[in-house]
Amino acid sequence: MSEEELKTYHGSCHCGNFAFTVTVPEIKRGARCNCSLCHRKGYFWLSIKPEQFKEDEGAGELACYQVAEGLNRHLFCATCGTGVMGVKPDKSFMAVNLNTMKGVDRKALEVKEFDGASIGEPYKAFDVPTDTIEALDLPDHKTYTGHCHCGDVKVAFKSPDLYDPSTYVVSDNCSICTVHAYVIAYPAREHYQMTGIENTTSYFMGDKWIAHRFCKRCGTPVCLDTQTGPPAHVLAKIPEFYHPRLTAFPTNLRVVNGLDWEKLGINEVKPGEGAADNL
């Protein structure tokens, strides 16, 4: 059998500080792992050999998060938080995050599911402070809690039932939502409590009114801090029905503990229809 023709694919983190190529047969499949870290970061893996990977000239350094000695090193951009790759310390295993790859139709790929959650000791969730939001009188709301993988950043919020079809949950297709694999809900800012905000890095782009916050230590994307909302010239470009969400505290539901993902009604935004296309 003749060898498969090789193709070179380009990839990078969102801010472009780290760019690379992989030269492999045509990409037809990827792997999703359900372990606590891969789920939080929304990884879509492509396993490769070290000789198939090449950093671009001038590529910046990646930050490293390792759950335990001897386990995979998860490498992410310290500027934008993009999870780029995972590597065993001895480089016997190497995989890149397909969410960072250009020119790949991820929805058309075959998906191999990997039960990483069943390997080793079960992941233990951290206790999350809720004292501020529990003081709120919101009988029709539920309390949700979550955190980054290492536990340095914790969030709690009250929201209408996330399983209710009338509660808006979205997977956008803009560039930042794609690389972070965001699944977003929109709790009100006044119904929100964050612990460890000093342990986050804020990544800004465009008009710089949204701080994409991720954990400095483990790189988990946690939330989109809309701060005081968009400037007037930005607001004017966005459909009016979307305005209430622009002063909410959009949160990546991947960090929320105990959700049944089969029950979540996730709205997938089509190209050109998301708020980000108007920013």
C-alpha cells in the first residue's frame, strides 16, 4: 500500500504569539476526552509524532500545567489562554488541539471518544464560596458553582434553570469561542460571585471592553468579564435583542460542576449571526 499523501496544516493560539505547523496525512478524525481537564478546556485532540510538529520561527514560549509528576504537560498561551497541545515529559505522546488549526472543518471530522475520567483517582471538586449570592432573594433561580481545574479561580451564580429552553445557552463560532470551545450562559452581574479573580489573566481584543478571563496556573477559560458594558459605537452595531447579555457576566459552563450536558439546550450560532461578528 502506498503511503498517504502528507498535508501541512497551520495552527496558532488566538493572539498569534505561538504558531506552528503539523505535517500529517489528511485530518479525518479527532479525539475528545471526558477527563476533568480536557472537558474544562474543550480540547479536540489530534495525536502526532514529534517529527510531524514544527514551531514557527519566532514563536513565543507556552505556559505549562501538569496535574501530577509524569502526567501530560498541558501547554497554553499565557497571553490569550489558548490550550495548544499536550505532551508527555518523555515526548512518547504528543497531541495538538484541533481547535487551534486553520482550514479544518471540525464538524465534519469523525470523533473518537476517550474515557479519561475513568483513569486514576476520581477528580475532586473544590468547595466554592456562595455567601454573597445566597443572600439574594431569587426564589425562581438556581445556584450554580464551578471552578478552574486547579481551583485557584471559583465562580458561583444564580440563574434561571439552565436546562429550561428559555434560558439562553450558546456555543458561538467566532474565533475566540472556537479556540476556547466556550459554552456560555449569561447570569446577571449582580447575581454573580467570583473568588480568586486575582488569579486570572485578562485577554482583550478589538475594542477591549470584554476581558476574557482564564486561570494563570492551569489555563482554564472561566468567564467573559463585560465590565461596564460596550462603548456606544459598539452597542450601535449589535442587535437590540442582544443588549441585555452585554452587561451580564457570561460564564463558560465547562467550569460548572455537576451539569448534565445531555440536558443542556445549546444554541449553535451560524456564521455571521453572532454578536462577535458585529463588534
